[in-house]
Amino acid sequence: MKLQIHSVHFDADQKLLDFIQRRVDKLETFYDNILEGEVYLRLTKDSDHRENKVVEIKLYIPGNSLFAKEHAHSFEEATDLTVEALRRQVKKRKEKQSVNR
């Protein structure tokens, strides 16, 4: 899947980018009709809050898009949480489509 990854106000290393690509690619096992996706990596400025890594993922599917956003202690953890949220959305979408047919 074509995935655009944007790191806002910092440079993400290649190891993190590869990790994110692998995780998001696994969503295609649940729904093979994902066209492309966008990922935004952000650091929040709240110094008291330890979960300052934010991952937002938007997936484009025919006729719609899916979105999830999570905060965590690390980008890897936030990616896993976000992909899990998207996995649930993808499964719901697939179930709705099979019922409507």
C-alpha cells in the first residue's frame, strides 16, 4: 500500500518509518481494498503529560476514509494502538459491505 508518512517538526529515523509501514501493511490482510494512507507523527508540547507521542493515520478506501489517532509513550506504541483501532474500523466496514450485498 502507498503510505505517506509526515513527521511534524522533527525528522523520523528510517527504522521508525519501516516499523510504521509494516504495521499499516498488515491491515491489508483484513481488507484488501485500501487505496492509500497518510500518517502524521507529532510531539505534543505538554511537558507534564508523559504520553506526548501522537500518531494519526488516515486510510483511503473506495467511497470513504477511515481515521484513528492515539497518544502513547513511544511512537511504536502509539502506532500499534492506532493500527488496532483501524483494524476494528476495517472489520466493521467489511461486515457492513457483506450485509449490504
